[in-house]
Amino acid sequence: MGTRGNIIVKESEKGVILVNMYHHMDSYPSGLGVKLADFLKDRVVVNGISMAETRKISNGISDLAAQVVTLLKRSSENSGGVYIKHPKSPLSDPNDYTYIIYPVTETKTGEGYNKKPFTYEQETGEIVVKVHNWKKEIFKGTAINFGIWIENIVNDEEAQREARKLIKEISY
């Protein structure tokens, strides 16, 4: 049985869920986490695309959501493996991993045509990733820090494999 997971992309930390994806296997941090970290680490959420843009960008959080779906479907070798779920459907299994992605936003104030003030949320460009396992938050930070966290997990796993290999060699 595979390690199942969910990937949720939201408008903001407390905002509406734009995409809820089910990922059937290898959803642990050194599997799916590596794919997401590699994709998100240098990415910036912008509002409008400049012809001179050289950064890895997403034109708003809804564009980022579409890019994540594309990334995961392209990396799936056959049909299946990654599915879009209804935003309000329950998570696959509380034992598995959930990755929640949303932009950092800040509250701004403006003045309407009728001169009445109003407030709104504006994306700052940074992306936040939260990771849950068994309904417990095990990571929350920027996409850059997520990449560092994932790299440390992968390095720890490689060191553990090498140690097990050495122990086997010594015991024979």
C-alpha cells in the first residue's frame, strides 16, 4: 500500500481552497515533498506578467494551483496517481501527508469610488507551505525553508541507509 497524501492550494492561510488533490503513493516528504520543494523553491507569485520577467513566476495563486496540477500529472507515469477532489471533501487518511500551499498576503486599505474606505488582501509574492502528518503540523514556513527542510530529511534518510549498509557488512 502506498503513502497517500493531499495537496491543497488555498487563496490565503484562512482563505478558500482552490484545489484539493489526492496523491496516491510516495507522498512522504522524501517523495512528493522533494517534487514540491524543487518546484516551489524559486517561484514567486505575481500580479501580472512583465515581458522582461526572468524569475520563475505564477500569475496569482490560481495560476500556481494549475501549475502544481500540471507538475504532478506530468510526473505520473500512467493514468491515475493524482486526482482532483472537491475542495470540501475529506482528506484521504489522517495517517498520511497533507501539503498546504498558499501565498503570504498582507492587508491593504483603499478608498472606493464613493470615497468609503475598504480593506483587501494582497499577495506579497512569497509562498508558504505547511505539512501535516496524522493531523499534526510537522512543518510550516516559506517555500525556500521548505526546500531546506526537505533536503535535511533526504540527507538524513541517505545517512541512515549508509549506516544500515555498514552494519550489514560488519555483521557478516
